[in-house]
Amino acid sequence: MASLIARSLVLNTRRGVQLTSVRFANKMMADPLEHATGLEKQELMSKAAGNENPFDMRVYKRVSGDQANPTCVPSFYDRRLVGCICEEDATSINWMWLEKGESKRCECGYWFQLADAKPMV
């Protein structure tokens, strides 16, 4: 039994620090733009060009909102899903589809209309 304990102590004490001969001091991580593809690459390129909101997901404030002067919501497509927070302390959002060329009225009485937006660069 004593020899078994002595042998395990010797084996455990021989384990040392393993070193590698490769130096990583001058290496840096690759640029994420080089590895990105598809929409992620378009988003990174748009942000590099100075557009911090390439998918236009910001919150717009409603204007007077009558039928003659509706709130314009920019869109790249012919349709867009829009949410209206009718009251300041509302806990729900009223969602509606807007179509290009039409004005639509929300339940709260405000009018919305799609406007042309330039696509991402």
C-alpha cells in the first residue's frame, strides 16, 4: 500500500507546466467583416459607412395624425407592419399593416402612411 501511494505521488509531481513554442503576442483576432455573410455583412458594412440603424427600427413620434397630414413611416417594401402605442401608459401595442399609397387609421385616431426609403448600402 505504501508503494502505491509513493508511486502516485511521484507521478503527480512529475506533471509540470506544458509550454508551447508558438508565440501569440503579435497575433490579433480577425476582422468580423471578413467572416460575415448575407444580412450580417450588409449590416456591418452599413454601420461602417455611418448608418447606425440600417434596418430602420427606431421609434417614430406621431405628428398631428389627421388624414391630410398622416405620420410618414419609411419602408423599403410595399408593406410594413407598424405598431402604435395609443396612450403613453399603455401596456399593449396596436399592430397594423400599412400598404404603400394608402393612409390607414389606428384605433386611437392617428393616421399613418408609408413613405419611400432608400435601401441599405
